[in-house]
Amino acid sequence: MPTAYLILKHLHVTCVALSGLGFLLRGGLMLADSPLLQARLLRILPHVVDTLLLASALSLAALLGQYPFVAGWLTAKVLGLIAYILCGTVALKRGRTKAVRVLFLILALGCFAYIVSVALSRNPWGFFLFLS
């Protein structure tokens, strides 16, 4: 495998793990009503990690010649990402009540798990394959 591919893949997977753990941490802080949620590092670092995540994803897609709306599994990941972002925004910022934020936190984590399952299986059904 070419070195550039391996570097990008490892960067991407590392950023996926950091992004997921960071979201889980911020979700836990939201549930605890912790003022740490407003800490400067927790407001800036997720944007840095997610920018690297997106840049590595776009670079991998270009390097491999696989693009959303051409490769079904990549289309599923992009649609899952949009759902994850929307649910995550409601969970951490826009939910008016804690019950709404908890519901959307659970939905966002489900979206995250779906995206990872699609990436691992390279199948748009992801973990839903096991339900049939």
C-alpha cells in the first residue's frame, strides 16, 4: 500500500476515535450540567479534530477514486454524517429541554455507530445487515 494512503487512513481513523470520544465526553458533561462544557479547549478542539477528519476523508476519497453518490457506502456515510451533525447539534446546543437533548444524544451516538459500521463493512446497510 502506498505510504500516503496509510498515513491518511491512520489519520482518519484516529480522528474518528477522537471525534467520537470527544462527543461522548461533551455529552456526559451536558448530562451533568457541567460548566466544563464551556471550557475553551472543549469549544475549539472538536472543530480542529473534525476539520482534520473531513480533510482526511476527502483526501482518501480522491486518492482512491471513490466518491459519494457514486459509491453507495460512501453516500450512506455522508448521509449518516449529516444526520449525526444535526442530532449532535440538538443534543449539545439546540435542545430546549434536557429530555430532548438526551434523546438527540442517543440518536447522534446511533448515527455515529452506523457510520462506523458502514465504513467497516463498506456496505450502505452497515449494522442493519445483521437484522435481516
